[in-house]
Amino acid sequence: MLQRYAHRTCVLTASTQGIGLATAARFLLEGGQVVISSRKKDQVQEKVEELETLMRNTFEAKSETAVRAFFCGNQNQNNFNVGEASDMMKEMVKKKLIIPGKVVGKVCHQANANDRLELLKFALSSFQTNKIDVLVLNAAASTHYGEFIHLPEKSIDKMFETNVKSTILFAQEAKPFLMPENEKNENNNTLLFPEYNFSPCISITSSVGAYVPCSPVGFYSASKTMLLGVTKALAENYSHYGVRVNSVCPGVTRTRLAEKLVEQVQQNNNNNSENNNKKHEKLANAAGGLNDGGFMHRVGDPREVAAGIAFLCSRDASFITGENLVIGGGGFYHL
Ligand SMILES: NC(=O)c1ccc[n+]([C@@H]2O[C@H](COP(=O)([O-])OP(=O)(O)OC[C@H]3O[C@@H](n4cnc5c(N)ncnc54)[C@H](OP(=O)(O)O)[C@@H]3O)[C@@H](O)[C@H]2O)c1
């Protein structure tokens, strides 16, 4: 595991479940100072405790599984000496060669202006810093499952407000926190090692639905299409301030939000496997769409999306802005 977020303050909306929670865990494992949030206080509290346990299990080497995962990412590797790895972990933490992440949490409804401002201020005071390095805007509402032509006006308003409008507003409001006045831009003297640059950044969660607005979630998909344009426009403007902005488009990923789509993918794949020996003869568009899990014919795990977000927000992506990363197991979503 890398340590790309050591001493970096990372604020995430919609992060007590699914993709947001997995991303928070990833930032923490990489040393980040992380603020999680969502609408429900008990959820926030519960998940802060869960993440603190994950940190203890990993960095105090209290869980064999956690130590294996941290060092080799392969829980079943046979020739891995857990005892030695645990001792090494403790020693490296003691010598500050590995920085364990820290986590706090606060209620924030992404569509509530006061909640948004309080979340940003809370991040600064919690970690006694004057700036936020990473902002992950991850909240979405999907309030209509059915034919687009029967989409109620109330649903349009709700989804537009949560998915699009609050994302734009939060990105605007975060500017003085991402790039405080008098803050020296770090990206000035490392031409030889550009990978050492860390520019503050925003990650926006769109969806493969942005490219394929499918019938049961047509407006939700269209709202995600708009986020691709929002990402590009924000990135161009924010580039004047040294802030990067990117988005990710997850394919169907195993989370509460996508329960029905996950079921659909599994059903379609079961039907297809009955006819398995003819699989390669199927029409191309039937083998690379949202409904059968793309080229890889499976749904995603939230940690796979988290890994993509953690790449885009890190120094490894120092020359990437205004782009969108599809994390969807391959598919004919776009060229
Ligand atoms: N799962 C997929 O297949 C998939 C695919 C493409 C894109 N996405 C996108 O990924 C993002 C995360 O979705 P997920 O699948 O991880 O969902 P999830 O597992 O259902 O988690 C949703 C999280 O968002 C919080 N939340 C919901 N509405 C909120 C709001 N208005 N303000 C703040 N927090 C809010 C929830 O907590 P509270 O209830 O406590 O607020 C929860 O922590 C969304 O933008 C979604 O559109 C998901």
C-alpha cells in the first residue's frame, strides 16, 4: 500500500456507505486525515468507529487479514510471514515511516449550504490545518425507477438539486479552503520529479449511465452526463488556481443504491451462462453493456472504484485534470 495521503486532509460527502466509505478507507490506509459525512448522525458515528477499528487492525497489526491486505494486497499468499510483517508494521509506524490515517465525521446533507460550509470548517479545525487537499463530491439521489416519460417533476427537482446543483455549489464554495490566500503553490520546483507535486483536487462521482442513459434510471443518468461537462468546465477555471478537478464513472457497483441494477446484471449473466459455449458469438452490444456488467460480466466492488479515485486525487495524477475515468469492467460506454 502506498502512503500518498500522509498529512493530507481529505473531505468526502456521502461517505458512510458504498463507494464513499470505501474511498475514505483507502485514503486512511494511505495516511490521510479524513472527514467522512452523510445525512444521518448515527451512521456517521458508527462508520467513524468502524474506520478507526480498521486503522487499529492494520497499523497496530491486530488483524492478520488487515496486515496481509496492507502489505501484499493478496490475502491468500502462502509464503507471507504475518509475524514478521506485523513487527515491521509496528516498527515503521513507530519510526513514522508509515503514517496511520486519522478519521473524524460530521453530518452533511450535500444539498444544504450551511452543512457544506460547516463541513469544510470542521475539517480545518479537526486537523488544525489551514487547507483542504482533497474534496470528494459523491452524493446522489435516484428517486425514480421506471419509464422516463413518466418521470415526475418532483423527482427532476430532487435529482437535479442533489446530483448537479449541490456539486457545482460545493466546488465553488471550497475554493478558499483548497487554495487559501497567501498559500504557496507547491508545484513550482519539482520539474525533475513531477510525481512529487501535490495539487489540491476535487473528485466528482458521475456514472457510466452518463454515457448510456438507460430507461429505469433515465434522469439520474442524464444528471450524471451533466457532471462530465461540469468537471471539464470547473477544471479549466480551477486550473488558474492550481486545483485539479476530475470525475469517475463507476459501472454497476455492489452498493445499496444500485441493488436493483446489481440484481439485473446477475440475472442477465445467469441467463447468458446457460448458453455459455456460444458466448463469443453474441452480438457485440450485448457483451459490453451496462445490463450484463460490461466486458468483464460482473458488478464492481466499491473498493475498485475507491482505488480509481485515490489515483486521480494523488500526485500520481499530477498532470491529469478535467478528465473522467470509467471504472466499469469495460464496455461500449464511449470510445
Ligand atoms: N453503485 C453503483 O453502481 C454506482 C454506479 C455509478 C455511480 N454511482 C455513484 O456513486 C455515488 C455513491 O453511490 P453508492 O452506490 O456508493 O451509494 P450507497 O452505497 O447507497 O451510499 C450512499 C451514501 O450517500 C449518503 N447520502 C445519500 N444522499 C446524500 C446527500 N444528499 N447528502 C449527503 N450524503 C448522502 C448515504 O448516507 P445517508 O443516508 O446517511 O445520507 C450513504 O453514505 C453516487 O454518486 C452514485 O450516483 C454508483
